[in-house]
Amino acid sequence: MKIYADNAATTKMSRTAIEAMLPYMSEIYGNPSSLHSEGQAAAEALSDARERIAKRLGCTAREIIFTSGGSEADNQAIITAAKMGEKKGKKHIVSTAFEHHAVLHALEALEKQGFEVTLLDIHDNGIVTADDVKNAIRPDTCLVTVMYANNEIGTVQPIGEIGAVCREAGVLFHTDAVQAAGHLEIDVIKENIDMLSLSAHKFHGPKGIGVLYAKKGIILQNLIYGGAQERGKRAGTENIPAIMGMAAAFDEACDKIEANSAKLCKLRDRLIEGLLSIPHSILNGDAEKRLPGNVNVCFEGIEGESLLLLLDDKGVAASSGSACTSGSLDPSHVLLALGRPHEVAHGSLRLSLCEENTAEEVEYIIEAVRDVVSLLRGMSPVWRDLESGKKEFILK
Amino acid sequence: MALYSEKVMDHFRNPRNVGVIENADGVGEVGNAKCGDIMKIYLKIENDVIVDVKFETFGCGSAIASSSMATEMIKGKPISEALGLTNKAVTEALDGLPAQKIHCSVLAEEAVKSAVKDYYDKNGIIYDCKLFHDCATCEHCHH
Ligand SMILES: Cc1ncc(COP(=O)(O)O)c(C=O)c1O
């Protein structure tokens, strides 16, 4: 059996998306900046894709630009707000401790340039509140950036409420909606979102393409200078095939949000229930305010990388926040922000489902995880100390 | 996953000498759970020869494979040879480790040494302290 349960890392492209791309590689391959009809056909497609995506977000076509993905959109949004703030002498930014590195590292770079950053702690359920944001905003705050949904623990933030707080305080509000777009209903007007990032490969679109929405009146700061593409705010010949694939994937995903969510929440909840029946385990993040496909659990006494390798042997593709898999010395900053001690955070497992996963697969995963956890615990000196009572369990 | 060599995967999937020796003559435990790896090695020693060895490891694939390989390399060998086991030898026997995983082989070397030291201490055997430098492994860990 082969089960892909790492959809938060990336997704398989949908048939619809692939087919939407094909004509733009072989037939309509012109450069949208060219005057001839080949070029104009591409320009028309580009404009159509922009309209469709804008409509889904509740904004106008002029308010979105295409980027190389979520990371670029996050960077451009943050640097734009910083430049705008700097002009008014406002050099304070509010964000959270569990943002994606595309946001955190952009903020670190700004700190080196004299900006001050407040990273809000998340609560035990993996959520920040509008009040937390409100209390952190200062007269010199130029930006609040809070992710729509977390990529590791899947918790969904109260974006509408945070947007309202920012609007009242007159502070720009950006949200990294990479994990939410195509999975949750988003309305930039209702939710008072000034800037938003999304990335096609998280909703069955192609990799290397994304969107930055910036509300009318925000003058974007270029990261890439050159030609006049994207109203001069992002140079480079447009990746038309990818943009068409993204537009098709986004339409498809948005049309199916309700149906997918109903199906996924059921699978997710069964998976959580099954995994938590393994002793000394805990769910990371709120059980309800989470992405429909996200499951993230810690198991005491084992380490995540060996868990992933053995699951891979059983045909299950998953992910973990252990140090060994994060490529750094520390386990995931998200699990640490959630208050998990290092030794527990090392034993984390993220399974992220999509609508193609089935109830049978979920049962298979539960059994596979149960087997692997017990195998690894059987050879773990940490587990022996816990079981023999020499050390106390952290997860009861 | 091509992260590891076939050898590493073999020792990870089918680790040799997993377990505990009751009333072991020497026990060594190195690493810490905060850093994500702990190795524990148990030795049964007769006439200065390691007649049996078992290990328990909490850690990533290469940590488990390194401890498995190290136990194979010292089983049936005189103590003097076990003390000569280097992390380099463990790494080579595994057909290499990714650069960021070399510390796993260092842990394995130190777990063996620590178990021998425990045996010496328990039996009042005099040894040269320079044989055992204290937990250099934790340099990679900053907690
Ligand atoms: C929350 C979040 N933000 C940003 C990114 C980066 O997106 P991309 O891979 O398109 O650069 C990702 C995905 O890796 C993500 O999950």
C-alpha cells in the first residue's frame, strides 16, 4: 500500500490543473508583453486567470500580482509594509512565534536593519487571539502579520477578528494564507485583510507559483527589478502555464471547499482518535479550529525521524518536527512555541490528508503508526526509564 | 529514501543486538533526550573479552544504525580492541553517513567507551583517564 499523507508539504497536481497548463506550453506560448497575436492570446489568458483568482479572494484583479510562490509573496508583503512604515518613522512589527520561516526569517532580516519585532506567544491550543494582537500594537507599529492557518499543527487563527483590530488601529495587516487558500473560505474585504500570500502547490496546483494580494493604495516594494510585468512590481516574463494551472486548481479547490471539508474532517477526526489511543500521546493544536486535513501528534519516548523512515517502509509518507528532520539542532519552533518540551517535540508526527485519501487508508495508517511506535519504544532507553518509573511521563 | 546508504538502512531496519543485559558488567549511557538522541550499551565481560553486548537507542535512523554497527564491531573482541573503536570506523563500516549525522557515530564510540569505563570503575581496575574524555558529544547540543 502507498499512502501519501504529507499534503501540507505539497500536493499532487489535479488533472484539471495539468490540463489547464498544457495548451500554454505548446500552442499559446507567446510572451504576454508581445504585440503580435500569439503574445496577445497569452496576455488574454493571463488577464482571465487574474480575474478568476481575484474573484475567489473577493478583491479586484488589479490588487493581485503573481509571484514565484508563498515565500516570495511573504517577503514582498513584509518588506513593502516595512518600507511604508519606515517613511513615517514606524519601525515596529507584530507577528507570532509560529509563523513559517518565510515570514520569521524576513522579520529577522528587518531586525538587523533596526526594526523591532514582537512575536506573540501562542496559547496552549495553538491559537493567538485578537486581544493578544491588540495589546501588542503600539503607535509605531507598521505591520501585523499572522498566518491564516499553521503549516505544522494546522490551527486556524481568528483572522477576521485580528483584521478588525488592525483596521481600528490603522495598522497594515498581512496574512500568510498558504495553508488555508483553497481549503477554507477567504474573503479579504470581510476579514479586513490588507495583504495575503498564497501558493498553488498546496491546493493541487503547480509548484513555483503564487499570489500576493495587496489592497488598493498599497505601493508594493519590488524584490525583483526589470521589465514592466505585474504593473512593474515583479519583473520577469510571466510563467503562464503555471499561472493557468494555479487558476484552474484554485477554482476547483474553492468550488469543493465544503464537500472536501466535510469529508476530510471525518477522516481527520478518526485518525486523531486512532492515534490518541496509543498511550502517552497528545494532539498538537486545537481539536476543532484546525485545517480539515491536519493531524499532528507527539508520542513520548521516541524520535520522529526513525518514525518517518519506518512509516515510509510501510508505504506511508508523513512528516515530523524532530530536530533530525528539521535539519537543525532544535525540534520544530512551532512545537516549542506550543510549549512542548524538547524531548516530546522530537517525537512528533504530522499527517496531512487530502480529499483523495480514504477511510481504509486512515485505518491502515493508525495500525502502521501503532506498530512503529511500539517497535521504537521497545528499543528506546527513554521509554524503559519511563515505563519502569525511573522517570515521570510528561504525556499522561 | 536515499538519505542513507543501504548499510545504514539495513542496520536501522534490522538492528543487531537490541535489548538489555540483566546484571551487565558495564553499562554506558550517552547523549540526552533534549538533543534527540540517547544511546545505552550493556556489556558482558569475561577474561577481558566482550562476550555479549546489547544496546537501546532513542534517536534517528542513523543513531540506531550506528549503535547496531558498533555492537557488532565489538562483540567477541577483547576490551582493548573495543576501546580502539573510532567513530570513523563505525561510519566507514556503514558505508558513510550524511555530514549532519556524523555525531551519531561519535555517540556510538562514546557509548562503548562509557560502558567499558563503568566496568573498570565497578571492578576497581586502574586506567588512564585520558582514555575517556567527558561527553564531548554534547558540544553539538546547546541546551
Ligand atoms: C505557511 C506557509 N508559508 C509559506 C510557505 C512557502 O511557500 P512556497 O513553497 O510556495 O514558497 C509554505 C510552504 O512551504 C507554508 O506552509
